[in-house]
Amino acid sequence: MDIDDVLTMRLRPLLLSRVGPYASVMRVVESVFQRAPDIVQEFRDAIEQEGPMTLQVKKSTLIDVVCEKIEWLCSDLDNSQMHGLPSRVSSYVEFVELISTRLKESSSGASKEWSVFHLDGYPSRSKEPEPIEEEGYVLRTKLKKEIKSMGFAASVQTEVDNNRVWFRISFVKKLKDRIKTSRKLEKSPGKFVVYYPGEPYFYATKTIHDVVRTALSSCLGCEGVRPIQLHGKEIASLRRLRLGRDARARDTSSAKNEDDRFTVFDKTSRANKEMEETTHPILDKMTLHISKQLEDVGIKLDCRVDIAGSDLIGGLHDLMDEGIIDSEPAPAWITNLDTAGRSTFRLQGPGPGPGSVLGAGGAERAWDQESLLSRAAWL
């Protein structure tokens, strides 16, 4: 595709339909052109010169001037280099996709579901973390190099957001023809990853490819990647659920010398921690697998219960307060939900030991001990 085709068929529809209202489009534009604030001001001046208009018209006008500027930047390499901006229209498309995904994740209407992955053998880090912008730049460079070493061509966009790094990653198998490879790469759908430097987890969409998982693990000096049975729409809450589980595990084992092992929050993000912990994490979906031997009829009951809602942790506690769920004693799978570190549970009736919930062990239990529950849920 030439410049005009990419603008017409990809960038303009993206800004018009997926980003949101005028205010959201402006936020995306400010992020895309953050290296060139004079261009952002140029856009604002162009809007003001048009005089009073509705927000819908302002949005359309803004998109017009943005597309015109990108066409100018990409038509001559000197133009883009003068402002330190990309010279390919596809780069702008990819970055807009990344920024709009980040903005939507923090909105009430978030629709993308994120999965949690554990980085095995995560190395210890120095006491003084690198600036988050530097972390993002270094990881982007390493990730492209690692994917290239695996025989793929890759496009990696990054954006830092407080104490986390966002990635949009696309890749295709290298062809002998570089032009064909480049065109194929431009059409390849992006995969999104979020990583908090210093923590042994990353968060990605469910369809994340093994190539990305392997490359990211290698870049971070880890031994491998494991999926965790934890999914949801709010990354900050998923993070708190896992870190809460880790903190409880450390307290249980009295491993006080490991406090800095995961660098849960660096000095620059203490304020973020305090803000995040003012309320419980948000979990929108969970699954219970229930297994119970019914001795009186000689059969074993196996069933699955899916629970969904805008705030399961708060909602389940409200049900206990209302007496709909018996709270004397309260089911441990509810009281421990905010520190269980997962959203899928296998509950069983009493086993060999008192209060057994997950049975007497098993591969899943030994693998991660993610539930740490102490009492069966009787339904």
C-alpha cells in the first residue's frame, strides 16, 4: 500500500471508530507526537482557527489535520528526521493501536481480557531500578533482536505508563524478498503485552504466541514462561492479586530476607501502590470446579460453576453481609479471594486431612500452591 492507501484504509478508520470521542483522539495524538510538541500545538491551532463546532466535527477536523501531517512526514525522509518521528505510516497505525488499547484498559468499558504469565527463574535486580523510559527502550531493542534471531521479522512499539511498559508486537516469518516480508509484516495483527519491571509476571491477551513468550522470557534472563489461571479486564487488579498471593506466601514461610526478591514496588511507584490498595482488586470472572463424593448414593459429583460480574470480590462479600452466603464460618475461597492469585479453583470435600480443599497434593498444587485455601465450600 502507498501512503494514501494506508491513511485511508487503516489510520483514519482507526481514529474515527476505535479510539473514541474527541478528547480520547486528542490524548492519542498527544502521545503519538510526544517528541514533537510543536506539531501538537499546530493541531490545536488548526482546530481553534475553525471557530465554534460540535465535538463530532472537532474530532473529524483533528483527524483530517493529523492525517495530512503524517502524509507530509512520510513523503520525505528529511521531514520525519527533522522532528525525530517515524517515516512509515504503518508505524503510526501500530502506535495508535497501542495507545488506544492502553487507554481502553483503564476505562469502565474495557472489553479486552488479559491473562497472567509467570516468568520462571526471574533474576534478582539491583536496589536502584532503571528509569521506566530506559527500561522500555532497552526491552524494545532486545525483543526485536531476539525475535529476529528466531528467523522472524518483527515490529515492536512500546509505551511507558507510570511503572509499567506496554508492548505492541507483530511478527512474520522472514521471506527471501525483503519487500514482501515488509508488506506482510504491515498486515500482521499486533499482540499486546504489559510488563512491570522488577516483577516475575507479564500480562497479555490470550492469543499471545509462543514466539513472543519465548523472546520476552529470554530478554528478561528467565528460564521460561508459565500461564497462570488468572484472567480479567483490569491489569492493575490482576497484578495485585498475584502480588498479594506472593506476599502471603512469603509471610507464611517467614522468608523475610526475600522482601526485595520481586521488587514489588520501587521507590518511584510507592504512591501508585498506596492508591491501588485503597480498595480491593477488581475481578470480573471466576470458575469453580467442585468435586464431592456422595457416599449415600454411591456417586461422585463433578460440576463447574462460572461466576461473572463487574466486581466479584465486593459482590461476594456483600452477599455474605446480606446473609445470602453463610458467613459463620465464611467460605475460605471467598475470604481469601483477593490474595489467592488466581481466578480458577478446584474445590473438594474433606480429604485425608482436616479442612482439605484441594486434596492431598497433586501436580497443580505442587506446581504453584496458588489457592492456599483451608476449608471446603459446601453448596
